[in-house]
Amino acid sequence: MTNNIEVKPAVTPTEIKSKIEDALKRSAELDARRITVDLDGGTVRLYGSVRSWAEKEEAERAAWSAPGTTRVENHLTIAP
């Protein structure tokens, strides 16, 4: 027997984007003004620049923390 049930949270793309942007602003390690969040369904794409590898990973964690996120494409560049 195979269970192909997929559970999806009831959130809109606008809510997902807002939650991610809020999480980026709350993070003391990140300068959220340098990061742009783009959504396509549950796929989150991050664009812009950060100052370190740790900031890049922190931004990705913030994107994954939003309910409804099914995939994160991290296109951030590191520019100290």
C-alpha cells in the first residue's frame, strides 16, 4: 500500500513572502535590505548579496522556516 497524501498549509504566497521578509528583518546577522524574496508557488528564490557564508545560510534558514515553503533556491552572492 502506498500513501500519496500530501499536506499543504493554508497560506497564500503573499503571507509566505511576508513571513520570510519579517524573519530576515529580525535576524541580527542579516541586512535584509540587500535581499529580495521571489515566490513561485511554494518555491522561494532569494536574490541579492550578503556579507558572509554564514549570512547566506541564515537567509536560507529563514526562507525554510516560513509555512508553505516547499523549495528554496538561494541565489545570494557573497560581497563583503
